[in-house]
Amino acid sequence: MRTAQLRAVLPRELMASVVVFLVALPLCMGIAIASGMPPAKGLITGIIGGLVVGWLAGAPLQVSGPAAGLAVLVFELVRQHGVAMLGPILLLAGLLQLLAGRLRLGCWFRVTAPAVVYGMLAGIGVLIVLSQVHVLFDGVPKPSGLENLIGFPATVVQALDGAVGWQAGLLGLSTIAVMGLWEKLRPPALRFIPGALLGVALVTITSLLLMLDVKRVEVPANLAEAIDWLKPADLLNLADPNLLIAAFAVAFIASAETLLSAAAVDRMHSGARADFDRELSAQGVGNMLCGLLGALPMTGVIVRSSANVQAGAKTRLSAILHGVWLLGFVLLLSSVLQSIPVASLAGVLVYTGIKLVDLKAFRGLQRYGRLPMLTYAVTALAIIFSDLLTGVLIGFGLTLVKLAWKASRLKISLVDLAPQGEMELRLTGAATFLKVPALSRALQAIPAGATVHVPLNNLSYIDHACLELLEEWDRANQSKGSRLVIEARGLKRRLEGRLRTTVGLG
């Protein structure tokens, strides 16, 4: 960027970067806590997302950092395999993303049914809420969503009986209330102030003035203390199939969330469009660095990205600078972070989890039929009552069932034409091997000596099995004076393989 251009855009980018920083600060720490990791891990990921990915990004206005959508998966991975294994998993996941971007596979990561994506986010949102309501009362989240739901009454009773738990609960609920009220009532002139930061700031000041003895954020005075360098010996554990599956799951979910967010950001502005392959490669580099440093995984995140666009950002400079502010704040003002009640950050996550359950998107799926709505609901429930990977696989399974059902639909009708002895075999839908018996019955009903026209313009697809059947019928009935004529229109783009010369072409 030339010096004159930099001077022109710098004031606007500086302002936007401060807004994004204010949004990112509580979210980075809160998502880390929801992931079962120290808050500093989330801050490291946010810094890498700004300084490195912001510079390399293919979507210049998108902001990257720790995502609520991966918090549940990270919590499961840490619980099952330990913190040390998160580094190798992220290193491999980032490498997969980098290779996918270099191979220009970015568009394929977006080929995910919206019902599955919305259902995944809804399931994650519910799990975040179920786990963080325990943290809201200075409790400890349980390993699964069902256990968190069952154990919630006991957590509340224990909090009310103690001298601290109910105070933490009030702080967390107050944070949620401030965020909700600010979203509805904030003046247009103050829209750049994020509700999460305002809620956390007010609650933190209140807790300090009242000298409440609640759990507070633990952030090391020296950021280097939060870095857990990847040990080469840990890479050998990637031979474990479970870790390989986990790496592929992280890569796929992070990529899908990133590219869906990038597409949404593109709709918010009229500037340069996102290069999805470059964005995917940048995310891969970022996640590899997070793996090396023992931080959280990252994705492109819609909340911070939309704040960036709304604050007036026009270049990638804003995303980069927000990483600078995060780094400076952690290095110079870590004592401020140590004053924040953990319950307040849990309130931020509860509010975020509720927002992930997008009922408007669920109702919008109704226009596409009942099956997408069922896919949304089943995916979300499977994630809540089993785990994230199982829920996503079930969602994909239902999508494939829908595709198979559509592919097996074929309407067959035999119609007499005006010229005596001529008929038309009308086929509408997809002519696959599944419909060979029905098509065979229709052919058997054709009288001897008839000339049968078979137009293909109403077919979305016809496979070799159906073509063989038509060919066999034509050859077997030529001695009876019958003839089969396949209409040439639409033939090239719907046929699988070549049609033999024995079948007449009209």
C-alpha cells in the first residue's frame, strides 16, 4: 500500500481495529474457558489470527480467531486425549487446510447443506449454554451435554447454599442482561461499543467495588508462560486413528465455518470479493502456528467480522491492527484481565450460545420442505446427546438420503400420439437403475408395431442401466415392426456413456 493511500485509510482502519479488538477481547477468553483451556490460549489464537492470518487472508475484511463453533469439539478432544495432543491435531488440521487451499479446493468445503450447518451451530450453541451455566455459578462443567443438563439443578442448589456461588451467578446474569439491553437500546452514536465488553466491564467494576470473592480470570503476567511448544515426540501419536479423525474433523468444521463466514461478509460490503482458496491456505497457516504454540484452533468468525465491516473497515489493515492491540493489552495490562470474574465471561458465552440457535434460519428451511427442517433438528439433537462429529455425520447421512430419494424419483407415462401407431414414453425426473423394473413394466405395455418416441428434455439424469433396457427393448421388438426413437434434444448433457447405434435417434 502506497504512503498516500495509507494516510487516507489509516484513521478509518484504526477506528475499526479498536472496535474489533473490544469485541474480540472478551470472546477470546470466554471461548478458551468454554473449551476447557486457560484464557491466555484464546488470546494467543486471537493475536495469531490478527497478525498472521489477517495479513495472509483471502477475505481481507474477515477477522479470524477462536470460534465458539469449535469450543465443544476442543473440550471433547482435551478431555479424551489431553492438552498435549491438541497441538499435533491442530498442526495436522492446519496442514490439511493449507493443502486444500493450494489445491484450490476451497469451493468444495462450502458444499455443505445449510440445514447441517445451521443444525451444527444450534447444537453447539445448546452445548455451550448447558456447560457455561455451571461456570456462571463458579461451578465446573460436566463432560457431556446430557450430564450438564441433569447436573444443573444441583449446581444451582449448591450455589444458593454457599456464600460465593450465588454472587457469581448474579454477576453472570447481569452480564447477559447488559448485553441484551444494549443490543436493543444502544444509541446509534455508540453502536461501536460492543455489548460483551460493556457487560464485562460494568460487572468487573461492580465486583471490585463490592470486593466479591469470586473466581477471576487467570492470565500469566508474561505471555510466554502461556505458550506450550509442540514436542516432536507428540507427533508420533498422530499414528492413532482417533487423532487422525479428530484432525480431519477440526479441518473440515473450521474450513466450512470460515468459508461460510467469508461468504456472509462478502454480502455486507461492495469491496473486493473473497478468494476462498487463499483464505483457506491462510487459515491453515494460522492453525499450524496455533498447534506449534499450544493455542486454540481458529476460524473466520462472523461476529468480529461483521463488527469490522460495520465500523467502516475497507482493507485488511484493521484485522491486522486488532491483533496488535490484543498483543499490547496482554503484555502491558494483564493485571486488568486478572480482575475479570469468570462468571461474567460465562455470561458472554451463554448469550453467544443462545444466539447460535437461529430459529429464524430453522423456519426459513420450511420453504425447501420438511426434510431440511428434520435434518436441522436431528443434527442439533445428535450433537447435544452424543458428540459433535456424530451429529455432523448424521446430518450428512440425512442429506445423502434426501439426494438418493430425489435420484430415485421417476414419473413414467405412455401417451398415444395423433398419428396412428405412434406413442410417446414420457420420463420425468431421474432415470436410474432403481427404476429399471418400473420402466420395464411400461415398455411391456407398448403394443406390437408401435413407433415409440422417448424425449429426454424432462430428465435430470439417465444412467447406463436404463439406456441398456431401452436398447434391449428396441432390438427385441424390431421383428414385430416396433421402433424406438430417442429425441436428441438434451441428449449430450443427460446421458451416461454412449448410446449404441442400434437405438434410433430422432
